[in-house]
Amino acid sequence: MANLLDRFLGSPLSPEERRRVIDELFVFGRTNRRQHLDRMAMLLVLSTIIAACGLMADSAAVVIGAMLVAPLMRPVMAAAAAIALAWSTHLYQSLLLVLALALGGVTISLAIAFVSPDFVSIPQQVLARTEPTFYDLVIALAAGSTGAYTLTRSESSAVPGVAIAVALLPPLAATGVLVDFGRPELALRAFVLFVINFLAMILAGSLTFLATGVTPPHVASRFRGFIQYNLFAVVVLTLGISVPLSYYTRDVWFDAQYQAANTTELQAWLTANQLELDGVALDEPNQVLSLELVGPDPPMTIEGLYALLDPVAKERGATDWRLDVTWTQRVRSSWPPPEAHEVAAPSPGDTPPDPSVLRERRWAWRATQYNDEEWIGLDKAGVYEFEFVNDLEAAIRVDCNRALGTYHLSGFGLRFDVAATTRAACPEPDVDAAFLKDLNRVVNYRIVDETLVLRLDNNAGIMHFDRTDPVPES
């Protein structure tokens, strides 16, 4: 360890340069301590007010302004320099000052959030401080080293950039806001981000001060144990905070969106149904997977998707889970329409099936899904089906009634014109009426495996039919 410390020691600064760095960091003296403490307290109050209001107003520009005003940068760098200079008293004073400023920032932001109007949801700028990752650790290490280096090289113009990059105050303000929101777990995450920045800056700053020659050779020789012990303590604390950081990082890097994108079964189902995944949320405590889908047609077989994902969910520990799907229609249009010779030939996937595929079987109605998320279907014994009798007529059975109608088939287009039905009194006449009404609204069709999907006009919904063998007349 001694040899390693010696390798970190750079060429000593001149006494004048070292004095300039010390005067820049350790501003407290016997005569001016009260003056500087009052000034830091005022800056803390003002910067915390700016930060808290900026977070709740969801304004990144205001939050950046608060970072520039915040008085936390100097005492953190002072603690790093105190380790390099082996000044135990200044180290403890700096640490206590940072602790007091941190508690003050949390308290002030909590008070501001308490007197502010209630929010329906947590602002995004607040949530952004609740997802610390290893990137934040690397940024804080680089910022701590940069801050120490600029102080030893008189590059004061770079200090504001360091203050913005490391973001010491916004996590504290977010902690207070989240406590007021009643979200202690998120508040803890925001405070962990502050601790990450604080420890990493001290570690990187101390090593940079050693490497740039702030530590005189006689101090490094005489107080080697003090320097090594405090560096080791900061390293251990930094590694300790990396344990929860690893869980937070996994939550961000391998979130529900990532898992959905890497689930082969889901991606294959989306492709087959011409849908795209617009959003995904995983509620692990309640075992609910929520998907937001976008596409020209609503999903046809949610139960099929559930069956595909069920083995995957069970492999990941889900026992009794639920699938919630929200569909948003995506419609493309253009004007003016293309000329006839400019229309591209249909691809093989767009070729309509042979009409005989529709005519050789009866089609039994299973359910209708409307675009307002309402479903109607069979909840009783009954027969709802149709078949094409010839090239013009369709025979329809509606529970205990029958009807005749005509149809017109052209490519993917399909139209029904259902005549009046027989007048037998059947149970649940509302379902019968809805079935017949929807048949008269059909505009086109698709066949997927053994399922016939009839699309209603104005994109009102789709009807699902199962392919069945001919049923003999009773």
C-alpha cells in the first residue's frame, strides 16, 4: 500500500501554488467563520428553493441554475484536500458541514413541497433522480477528479461545468419532495444518488490532489497512515454503496421494456399481428403485465398471446399473472391519391385467399371486440354462425332464429346484407340484435390460422369466428 501511495504522489507544487489551493478551499478562519457560514446558509436556502421548485415545475433549466448556486462543491473538495494534506480537523469539519448542508437541503425542500399544491403524479424531473446507475458513479468520479484538477491548475472556468455534471443538490431536493409525496423508497433512491456523488467526488478528488502535488513530501512520509486509512475507508464506503446501485442499475438497464424486446414469443406475435410495442409496464407485486400496442387493427387473439407468454412468465417466477393490453390505432393517409400506373403490385402476403376457403366451412361466432375495449360474446348455449350457400346468398343462424342474406366478396372486401330473421323468442335478444347489426357493418376480412376476422366499418371493432365443419340441420 505504501508503494502504491508513493506512485500516486506527483511532483510537489510550489509553496505559492499550494497556498492558493488551500486559500480557495479552506475559507474558514477564526475571524471569518460566522461570515462564511451565514453566506453558505443563505446560498443553501436559495438554491434549494430554486431546485425544489424547478423539480416540481418539471424544468431542467431551473434545476441546472440551482446547481450553479448551490454551496456544496467547496466543502466536498475541501474534504478531499484534507485527506491529501492529512488535516484531520479540517476533514471532520468539512464532513460535518456537508452533512449539515445535506440535511438542510432535504428539510427545506420538504417544507416547500408541503406548502405546494398537490400533484396528480410525480414530475419527471423528480423521478429522474430516483434511478442511480453505475453511470452516475463514473460521472461523479470523473467530476471529482476534474474539480480537484481545475483547482490546482487555476482553471476556475471549468468549476461551474463540474457543479452541473455532478448534481449534488437536486438529489437532496428530490429526496424532500418524495418524502412529502409519501414515497420513501424513491426518496431513498434519490438520497443514494447524493451519497454516490459525494463519496466518489471525495475519492477521486483526494487521489487527484495527491497526483497533482498538493501533498508535500514530508506530509506524505509522516502522515502516510492517516492518508491510507481515510482513502481505504472512502473506497470501502464507495464499494458498499455500489451494492444497492447494482440493483438500481439492473432495474434501469433491464427494465420491462428491455425484457419485452428480448422475448422471442412476444416479438413473433407482434409481427404476426402487424402490431408494434409502444409501451410496457410490469407490476411484479400484483403480477400484471401491461402492454401498449399500436397498429392498423386491434389484436385478435389476446388469449393466444397469454398462452405463448405463460411458460416464459412461469420460468421467471410468476404463478398467477394477468395480461392487460391497450391498443391504439395507427392510420396512414395521403393526398392526392397515386395514379393507377404508380400503384405497386401487391406482395405475396397481401394476396387474398381463394374464395372457396370461405365457402367450404361454416363460421361460428366466438366474440366481438369493440375499439372502446368492450367485448361481447357467448355466455350461454346458442348457435351464432353463417355460411355461404352460393356465390350470392348467405345463410345465418342467430341462436334459435335463422336469416337469409346476400353478400359481396371482392379481394379482402366483404359486405353483408342480412334480411329479416324468423321471430322466435330467444333468450338474450340484445346479443342477437348486436350480432346481426355488426354483420351488416362488415367491410373486410382476414383469415389467421383457423380464425376468421371480420372488420367493422369506421374501425369500430372486429368479429371473431372459428372455422367449423358443416353442421347437419336439426
